[in-house]
Amino acid sequence: MDRRSALRWLAATMSVPFGASAMACSRTRQGTMTTNTTSSNTGTMPVVFIAHGAPPLLDDEPWKAELAAWSKSMPRPKAILSLSAHWEAHPIAIGATTAIPLVYDFYGFPKRYYELQYAAPGAPDLAARIRDLLRGKSIAFVDDPGRGLDHGTYVPLMSMYPEADVPVLQVSLPGLDPKELYDFGRALAPLRGEGVLIAGSGFLTHNMRALGEPSTPSWAKEFDDWSAEVISRRDVDALVDFKKRAPSARLAHPREEHFAPVISAAAAAIDGGGDVKFPITGFWKMAPAFTRRSVQIG
């Protein structure tokens, strides 16, 4: 099944009504969470990797509730930097710093998904800071002020920060070269101490040909388990070299764009302390080959 056919299949399986809850968005995650959402954080923020689903995530009330509970357990960020699997550019591109139309970077879905809105404020100060950080590491970049947020950013944020009151900036991945992804993440690391939530967004297993699998394939479980183990021990070298070290890497990622954000996110978190947590786990009921595992470092 190619990507286009897979997306048509996914769209055809959707029968749950999409109401106002998808616009505001809200399963409690396993374990106990504390809440800290009243003021912007001035200390060190965690780094996260979010399994972002596709637009149908907004019909999945339990998953949305897990995302909402997760965000409430973290300090409130001053701004969010999103690194989505759905934007690669070389040199790195810095997206819009004002609120502009969303990017509906999917096809074959019901009309309601193309009417989604997420009018978060732009983050021009964050963009300026990132320019300085990239210059300091001699990493090339360009500005792309006409590039809005794609679904890898706004789909999870609609559940995590439904009021759209936290400034959001999306910056492209530099491509798929693991060393460049690592260097990019390292350059961004100081943002953690400035109240910025660095959020990689992708999937730890992503094989569109397996979208119609009736149950979780063994290769997906193996790769998910391996990912959890190496992330738990903060083994960024293993993530960088995942094609050689991970079981079933080619099946889990025929093309690795959905894995790439976790490399940059983990690299950004190398210097900070704190635990590694998996606030959301398990496999997507609608697509059992896709792990919902999300990561918080710090």
C-alpha cells in the first residue's frame, strides 16, 4: 500500500463525529500528574517528542485527553519550538513568526479537517534567538515567513494547549542526515533554560504500507521496545545510528522522516538532568503498527 492509498484507507475508516471537542480538544495517562499551568516557566524546560497521529487523532478522545493531561503536568512554556516530521529544508528554514494560515498537508480526508484553526501567537523573539544560536554553530538557515504550522504541530497542540495562547514557532528539520539532526539539536539546547518547550513531532514507528494491519506486527513491537530502552538510558549515539543498531529499522521506517525529530530532541536534552518518561504508550487502535509512544526528557 503506497502512501496515497494508505491515507485514503485511513480516511475511509473514520466514522466518529467530529464536533466542537476537536476544536477545543481534550484519557488520563497512566500514573499521577501534577499540574502547573498558571504561569510561564522561568527554569529549565523538559524536551519532548510527541507521537502526533494524523488529523483523525482529533476524533480519538482518550488520546486527546492523554495529551491534555501531559501538558498540564509540565511547567507552562514561554514559547514552543516545534520540529515536525513534515518539514525538511536544507538549509534549515525558520517558519512564520506571525499567525498565518495553517498548512493542511494531507489529502483525502473529510472536509472538516481542512477547516481546523489554531491561531497561536507567533514567536519572533524565539526566531531571533534561534538565528543567533545557529550562527554560533555555523549552521546555515533561511527565513520562510510564508510557511505556517503543519499538522505535525497543530494536531497535538490543539489537545495540549487548546487555548492557543502559547507562542509557537515551527522550524524545519535540516534533512535526514543523523549527524546534522544531532548538531541541530545540540545548537538548540540553550533554549531549555529560557522557558522554551522544544517539541519533536513524529512517530517512533511509521510504515504506511502497514496501515491496514489488523494487529501490531512483531517488528513494530521490537522497534518500539528498542526505542524505549535506548531513550531511557539517553543513548543518543544509538539513536543516531539506529539504522544499524535497531531491530527491524527498515520496516519501522522505510523513510526515516518520522524518526528524525527524536534525534534532534534527544540531542537538545543531553546536558540537562531529570528523568526520562513515556507519558503516552501503546499502539494506535486505528493503525496498530504505529506506536503512540511519546517521550519527555527532564
